[in-house]
Amino acid sequence: MKRRDFLAGSAACSLAAVTGQAFAQSGPLTKMIFPFAAGGGGDALCRVLAQYMSQPLDRNIIVENRTGGDGLIGIKAVRGANPDGTTILVTTGPTMYLLPMVENQPTFDAAKDFVPVSQLVRFEFCVVVGPAVDAKDFAQFVTWLKANPDKATFGVPSNGTIPHFTGSRLEQVLGVPLTRVAYRGGAPIMNDLVGGHLPFAIVTLTDAIAQHRAGAVKVLAVTSATRSPFLPEAPTLKESGIDLVADAWYGMWLPAGASPAFAKQLSEAAATALAKPEAKEKLLAIGLIPVGSTPEGLTQELAANTAFWAPIVKATGYKITN
């Protein structure tokens, strides 16, 4: 099966120079590798990190795109890099734990091939319906699904992603067969939803929120553990009777063999950057919620996500060829 873009809404980073910002030049050049194409939330995240981490670390940070293979090209570039602290990986958490699960022959092990640095930001997915579905809340939506199993088709930004497996989980819990349609990103999904050509979808909240506020679609539930600060009126899946938390996040890693002391230094610099009011404002404006963590916190998050999603993914039997 041909690989697709691995995460809806994922985007990458270009050069991180910001007008008027003089980065320190005395330290070593550091490459921040992001394994997706430019043009979205990931791009903005990397720009913010490069801007606000360069001076405290006393090093010039250049953000570099290494696209392809659902993120695998960039991941492998960092995995094989010199562990001297001059190469950093920033990518989505699901890329690190889902990709090895769905590959026929896993090409990396996130826990063994990388040194954790920090969880950076979270973002949310949502269940959203278009005018083809007559439902004002999640309970009415479930009633509609059970009454219209032949119409229970939903869109996801790509196969093998959190929205894909969230749909699989809904199918298991509700006992209703669902038909998944994989798109190339969230924008075409929203076009089909608004046009009434697609009943419902699981996309990033960022993709859906503008059309929801305009009344063209309706967000019935968010997938995060708590209600979204961007749309607090929308209940969570758990509040809606579905025992599932399926938000996603970006993290930072170093190649295996890198200094734990430097990983801690990077973690502290990232946390400081994310806590700056101007940085938080930029990230919240595009639907990214700054969190920051210690290296140990990232390890725990990765392990918890891996343990949670492994049986769900296995039950689907979904695989991609290397």
C-alpha cells in the first residue's frame, strides 16, 4: 500500500530565522529536523522553538525539512546522526509510536534509537458531522448511525493515523460497521462535509472549528482528555460515553548515544521557550497547546501511548508495506 502523509494537519519546518532576531553564533550549528513538508502547525512550532531556544543555548538553530515515507526519511536521518547534540528531531508523537506498529517490518524503535528530550505541544481531534447527518449532539449521532448503517461513511486525513484508529475504536464500541475514506489532508474533507457529500469525519479541531462556528458543520465531540480551550462547549468523547482519549502531540528527540545532560538542557530550554507569553500566543492561535516536559515525562508519554494504541491497531489488522 502506498504511504500517505502520516498525520492530519502535520506540517514541517523551513529556515527558522525571524526578522529582527539575532541568533547567537558562538555555539555549534544545530539542525532541527522535521520530517514533514512546510505549510502548517509544525512549521510554526519549529519557528517558535528555533527563535526562542537559540539564544539561551548559545547556538544557531536551522530547521530542515526531510520529507517522505510518512516521516520515516527524517526520522532515519536523525537516528543515524552523530549523537553530539548538533542534530535534533521534532515530530509528532503518533509518528513515533504508530509507524512501527503498522509497518510490516519496523525500521526503528523510538525507545531504543532515540534519547527523549521533551513533549512540546498537544493538539486535538474531533468528531464532526455535515448537513447530511441530522444530529445535534453525540447521542443523536449514534442513533443516526444505527438507523443508517449504509450511510455510515467517515473521512480521515490519511490512513494509519490517530483519526483512522479512532474510527476503528468507535466501530468496536458502538457495534456499527463504519466505512472509512482516506483523504489527503483535512481541507478536502471539510469541503465534502460542507457540501453534504460526506456524513461525518474525524479531523483536527483546527480543521473544523471555523466551519463549526459558521454553522456549516457541527463538532459533536473532541478526542482530548478534557474539553478544548478553543471550543469548551463541545464535550469530550468520554463525556459522550466513549472511553477513548485520542489527542496527539509533538515531541523532541536526540539520536541514541546523546548526552542525557544535554537532553535535559534542551528540555529546559524548550520549556522556557514554550512558557514565553509571545510564544504561547503564536501557538494557541493555530490550535497548539504548549505543555513542555522533562525527558522522563516524554518517555512515560510515549510508553503510555504505545501501550494504549497497540491492541487497537492490532485488532484492525492494518499494515503498510515498507
